[in-house]
Amino acid sequence: MLEREKGTDIVIEIGGITIYAAAMQLLENKLDKENFSRIQKITSPEVILKIANAIAMCQPDTVFINTGSEADKQYIRDLALKNREEEKLPMQGHTIHYDLKDEQGRIIDRTFYIANEGETVSSLANKMLRADALADIRGKMTGIMRGKTMVVGCYMRGPVGAPVSNPALEITSSAYVSHSAEILYRNAYSNFDAEVKRLGHFFTNIHSEGLNRPEDLPNARVFMDRSFRTTYSMYCTYAGNTLLLKKGNHRFAVDKAVYEGKANELAEHMFITGIEGPGGRITWVTGAAPSGCGKTTTAMAGDHFVGDDLAQLWIDEQGIIRSVNPECGIFGIVQDVNWEGDPHLMTLLRKPGTEVIWSNVLIDENGIPHWTGNGEEPPLKGKNFQGKWEKGMTDKNGKPVPISHPNARCTLASKALANYSDRAEDPKGVETRIITYSGRDSDTMPPVWVGKTSDHGVVIGACIVSAATATEVGAKGVKRAPWANAPFIPGALGDYMDVQFKFFASKKIAQAYQPILCGLNYFLTDEARGGTSKKLLGEKRDVKVWLAWLERRANKEVDAIETPIGYIPKYEDLKNLFKIIISKEYPKGLYEKQFSLYTDNIIARIDLQKAAYGKEPNLPARLFEILDEQRAGLTALKEKYGPIVKPGEMGK
């Protein structure tokens, strides 16, 4: 179990301030009159102590308390330009930010949980004992903000008033990080005290990029102190390593759900979107996928957008699973974003009227951003993530240098989207009926299938396998990605899995609102289904059909074929939906390629999962029972029909 507030609170140990009066005295001495008057409106002693000790540790020249006013937002925008963290682009409200060449993703090798003696940390993560972390942070962060301005922001991760929202401090010397926070999160300066009191906790994030030099990157670190819900980030600039309101605090939210949520709450790496069904009804969907595997595209494919990356779920008093988005903006990968697949997002990126921070894309001589897969004519030269770029450039290994990094991003407010839903700010959340899990799977699972029971659905999430993406520095090959949340599960996987089974099987969930748990896979290739091309079997826009079928299935309007892995669609239903939803013909031959079960591949996948999970302590036995049941069913089908089983041969 996780023990809260055990051991030394590192920032207070280094800062040395333990008394509220002493904290206020430091703030009065360090802040100018205007900013001291602002901090006086925050009365929580615990919050004041965190801010004062961060100042004492980092030693900034000046401190700016960001109230979220338009004047404060503009100050931060101007500071980002002054510090040369961002540059203006010709389109109004657009800027470009470049991370260091060798820091284009999460630095997983230098990211650590701070652990107490005897405390269990996820087997998929790095940890450092508290005493060692204290020494490392003291050595690297003491005085790290000399010559800089510290910006302090008070945010809500979720709508104000929601039962699962989390208040959080963002303390940083990077105006780019503050600018991003203002777009991606809800500035709650005026509500912060009340929300901290209502919820009984807050998260703290302390970051400094230092001198922002390539030679400092070996010293870059990201620490998550679970006991005191505080993150520390140093010598790095990529938002996934610095804007710890995002994935750093998501880890704390996972801990809170697992160890304090009493199987009534989840914190997931999921989009939230609403699908319109017959009669104008809206069915709400959440879906997990590893970064770079289509979460944003799927969220945009919905008719009512709430979020594209994170979700907090809970069971309300009426027995309904509800979801809110901790964020209010998009930090989205732009590779392969184009007019065909992402018209809503492209409108914001290519037409004036939306504030956008670009990162690590190519900027041509006219100040226009370009990226791989945008479907447009690429420029001949410009500047990108590695410096000056010209068509035909190669790196030191002779490989072509792409026009943009695969993890290049855009940051913008969700409310700018044409399909944005005002339910995104509803503290009651949205009624969630469909839960999906997906990864970058080229050769095994069909495009869509539904778990037979909630337990089977939990196993779908546990068994996500995905090709590595550019979101993690140094990641390669194909790997397991449980619930697409594994990098953000701080504790034992067995504890997290146990809560998943209990949450979705909870007797608190009303029968009328029981969700379906499903698998999605957009990445099947022609080659993997007997063809010669490495192209995908289908198009990006087909996701609208898979979601439409799930919407009908959740509302009990379509039947399905029962298979050992779950329920798959019938051909006639999909054929009709392809016509209705995207005006496209759907040949029977394509259906059979996509939905035939390649039993050897799936059995190998099951064996991989059993072997890997077999090394984990204290896992729920139900996982292995279901995997064994699926394996036996697939083996029986193979013995009867051979290694490739067509949809028409199943369910007989």
C-alpha cells in the first residue's frame, strides 16, 4: 500500500521553511507589492509552504503570481517571446517552440518515482530511494532559477466542482510551460482555496529548464514524489517532461483512484467523445490508446468532443459511470493530421482565429508550419527540430531527416473546435456507456470487438500491445502497453488491475447503464492479411464506422457474432453503416480480411501476456482464467477450421 506523507517532504527539507509565518515573511521579502497582494488571497497554509519553499530552493530573481487574467496571460506570452522560448509566426496567435534536438519525447530513462524503503513501485518504472532523490534534487535544483522569473499558477485538473477534479500548482521558470498550462488547464486562482478545502488535497509541480543547453541533458531528471504528491523537473523543455500538470499529476491521480478511490473511481489515459446515434441521442465514449496511436483522431471522429488524452471516471449515486477531462486543451501529435482525416483540427491549424503553440514542426521561409503526413506540398527548406533543413538532407547515419519530428505537437484550447461540447465543463461529467482500448497492432486483432462481460473487457485493456512510438526517447520495437496507462501506473500492477475488475463489475452500476468494454485496432495491414502491401486495411475515416457500430451495440440495436475473444460485427450491419456514416462501399472480401481470426497470432499474443503477467506478484486470478478460456476456444476453432477462421465459421 502507498503511505501518504511518509518520510521527508523534499522541497520543505531543502527550502527549510516549516512555519506559516516564516513562509509569509519570505514571500513578503521576495515578492513585489502587487504579487504579494495576490499571494495573500491564497490562505491554505500547506499551499503557502509549498510555494515559499520552492522559492527558497530555486532562488529566482523575481516571482510572478499568475491570476489567469487576460493581462497575466499576455505577460506570460510576452515573456516566452522575450526569453526566446517561443517565436511569433505570421498567423496571429501562432508561435513556434523548439525543444532540444535530443529531447523530443519523455525521458523515460531519467524519470523516477521517489520511493520509501519497502514501498512497491510498478515493475515497468524506475525508482529512486528518498534519501538519494533528496541529494540529487538538492544538488541540481538549489539556485536553478537564479537570473530567472518564477511563474506560479493555480489550476484545476477537471471542472471546478467535479468530485474527481484535482487542484494543482504549476511552479516554473519556463514561460513556455506557463503558456501551455494556460491553454491546457483551468486557471483556478479565484477558486483554489475553496477547491483545496473541498477536496482535501492538491498536487505541486516544480520545474526549471536551467540554462537550456544540450550539454545539460544528461543531468535532466523528472521525479514524482507519491507520498507528498509533488513533482520535480529540471534541465528539460519538452512539455511531457516539464508540464507536470499533465502526465506527472496523472500518475498521482492514478494513485488516488487505486489506493483511496474504493473501486469507485478511475484515472485513465483516455479520450472522451460523444457519438450521435439514431434519433439524435448521444452516447458517450472513453477510449485508451498509447500516445501516438490515434487517441486524438478518435476523439475528433466523435460528434461532441470533450477530451483527447486523459479521463477521470467515477460511479455516481444513480449508478451511472461518469467521466470528466482533467484538461481543457489539446497537446496533440500533428504527424498525419490532414484535411481528409482531421478536418476540425486542420481548420484551427490552417485558418486564423485560434491561439496555437507549435512545437518541433518545420517552419518554412514564409513562417508557415509543415509536418509529415499533412497531405500538402512540402517546402524545399526551412527550420525544424534539428536546425536548418533542406529537402534531401540526411543524418549522420545516412537516413533522411523528416520535415518534422514524429512527436511534433500543437497546443490549443478545446473550445475552439467546431465539435466541442460544452459538457466538457459540466462538473457532473458525461454518462459513459462505451470504453475502448487500442494500440498500434499491425497483424493480430480485428478493427473492433466487444468483451463478453466486464471482466473480459478489463482483460482487453490489460492486453494492449503496441508498436513503440516517438513519444518516448529511446523506445523501440513492439511492447505491451497495459490499458495504455502502464507508464503512468506508479504502484503494483496487481493493485491497479484489481481496481479495474472491481470498478467495472461494481454492483453500484445500474443495469440500464452497464457499459460495454471493447477493443479497437486501426493498424491492420494488407500484408498481415495475405496481401503484398504494407498499407493499412482501410482508411483513417473508417473509425467513424467502428464507433457508430459500438454506439448501436451499446444501445442493443445490433446483433453480433460470438467468438472466443468477444463479439464482432456482422457484415450487413457494417455495410449499412459504411454507407450511412461515410458514404462508402464496404466489400465482403475486405470484411473477411479484417474480421477473420488469425488464431496462431492471437494465441501467441495470449501466451506473451501470460508469460509477462506470470512474473508479476499478486495479480487477480481472473486475468489468467479468461486468457486460458480464450486460448482454449481459439485452439478448438483452429482444429476445426484451420489457422484462419472466417466470421461465417464462428458462432455456429
